[in-house]
Amino acid sequence: MITVTAPLWVGIIIGFIIGAAAEAWGIGNPETLIRLAKWEDRLFVDCILIGVAVSTPVMYALYAAGIGFHWSPKPLYIIGVGLGGFLFGIGLAISGYFPGSTWMALGEGRRDAIYAILGGLVGAAAWTALFQTPAGQWLVNTLNFGSVIIGAAHPAGKEYLIPWDGLTPIDLFLISLVYAAVFFTIAYYMPRYKGGIHSCIRGTVTGKLPDVEIAKRRDTAMFLTYGGLPYDDKSIAKKLNEYYAVESNVTRYYMVSVGAIVGLTVVLEMFLHQIFGESTTYSWMAGALFLPNFKYSQIVFKGIGWEPFSDIGTLLGSFFAAVFLTRRFTAFRKIIPPSWEKRFGSNEGLRALGSFGGTAIMMFGARMAGGCASGHILSGALQMAISGLEFGVMVMIAMIITAKLIYRE
């Protein structure tokens, strides 16, 4: 196997790429994820689907050719992963954040993100305290089948796969092609907007959108840029924020390619023998600040890689994009997500409570499940990890139910 181990500081570069790309798609704005939970705008789902469809066959083709990766599928402990995913979805619908997007939002200068990060620390600390209790151990040990992907098992602590009986790395690559085709088909046909007919891909390929979808994209551009920096009609910000309305095909195709860029960056990260995850940093900080002698903190301290560096890179990449590319930097002004304001009003204290509490619930679920939108949903699905698929399904169910109950739409 051909392997490379990169120094930890390279995580800043990897995180910078991911942060800048995801910021361009609006993932750092909590309204984007609240609308996802309301099932009004499936942009984030499209990003994941496209990223997995492009990157999974690439990674397994390289693996079959003798390239080594830092495989990191999360263990499949069915109850803990499922319950953790459900709590994650509840918290996401309330706050509009997942672990990585808190750093992107901070890079965009969102005051909201400060409360979310504090809530994330509380949620991570709560799981650290629960982990060593009988209840915590029951959650992670009951129905625990270890790290399993479609077609292979992953020995704990190792960086190789054990294909199921009779299968070879070539077979895993062929399976990945079918797997990717399923993800691509969903991405191609699932409409981005509620009431629309075009997915991100189809809208880009045809270049023609019905009036209802143009209106929704204009509305999206308005909430993404609200409170941000000014830009003129000839700027790159105009093309990135209103790429559906400008003539630059390059910009249109760049925007739909963001998911693939993020996915391929995760493949590169695994080749460099590091893992892609965002919530571990919160457990690392909570352990170092408050609970250094707890069992879970000791596990995190021992296993931490470049996650803190990649989170710093995510913050810097988002800041760079928000200031110099999209011009969405809000300089920590008071900005309430429109969906939240419509339901609860413009009281900043109430929104701070929602950001703090929702992110605490979300982070508690992420640490219970052993991963988040990065480690389970993107990285896990990319590796064809069964735990990642279970987690993703539970997140979607919980966030849709919660959003229906909270926002009443």
C-alpha cells in the first residue's frame, strides 16, 4: 500500500478549502439549515449526495490500485447511533447549526454563532459526563457490531479493510459504483426547493428555471446576503450569490461542483492519514477546560488528530470567502434567521437561547453517536459506513418532525 502521513498543520489547509467552499453554498447561515429541517430547501442534502456520488468511486478505485487511506467508519452501535442521530436532528432544527457550520458562521461574523459554540461545549461536556456511567456504557455497547461498511469490516484502530468472504478491493470498487449511482440519481431528480421541479444539477444543466424557482433563489440570495458587505454588479460576489441570474456558466458550474470539491477534499484528507470530523474538537475542548480526568476525555486526548487544526482552517476559509468572495460578512450585527423571526419574533435573547440550547442538544447527540454531519453523514456515507447511513436517516426524520412542531409550517 502507498501511504502518506501529513503533519497536523496541514489540517488548516484542508479545513480552509472546505470552509470556503461550504460558505459559498451558504452552509454557515443558520437559516439554510433551518429551511433544510423544514424541507423547504434541500441544498445541504444535494451537497452531500453529489460529494458522495463523485468521491466514493474515486476513493475505492485508488484503494483497489494500492493506495492506502485512514479508514474511519464509525462503530455501528444501533441504539446509541440512532438515538444520537435523533437528538442531533432535533438540535439542528432548533439552532440551524451542526458542529462544522458553527465555525463557518463565526467566520461569517454571525453573533448567533457565539451562543451556538458555547452550547456545543455544554453538549459535549454532558456526554463526557454520561459516558462513564452505566447508562452511557449501555448506549455504546448494546447491539454494537463494530465498524462495518457495505462489503467489508474495519478492525478497530486499524487502517485497512477486511472485505467480506469472497470479495476483493476490485469488488468493493464495483459496489461503490452502484452505490454512487444511487446517490447521483437522488441528487439529479430530487427538487431543491419545495414546490420546485429542478434539482441543483438539473437546474444547472438546463440553465432554465421556472418563475417559482427563480423567486425562491432570489429569496435565498436575499437571506444569505442580508446584513453583509456591499458589492457591485460586476463583482465575483454578484456571480456567487446570484449565480442563477448571471450569464457566467463558469460560476454556475462551480456552484454545483462545491459538493464534489468537498467530497474529494475528504478523500485527500483520508489519504493524508487523518480523519474528517468536526464535533471531536468540542469534546477535546470540553475535556481540557472542564473534565480532564473523565474517561471519555482521556479517550479523546489519546485519539485526537488534526481536527482542531481543520476547524481553525474551516473558520479561516469561511472568513476569507465571506469577506473577499461572497461578501456575506455581517460583522457580528444583530441578525435573526427569518424562519425563527417569523415564528418567535426578533427578541435576541430568545434567539440566543435557541442557538445555545439547540446546539447543546445537537452536540450531545453527535458525541453519543460518535460523529456528526462531517464524521457520520459525509465521511461515513463516503466510506459506505452503515453507521453513517443509520445516523443520516435518523437526523432527517428528527429534524423534519421537530421543524414541523416548532415552526408550524
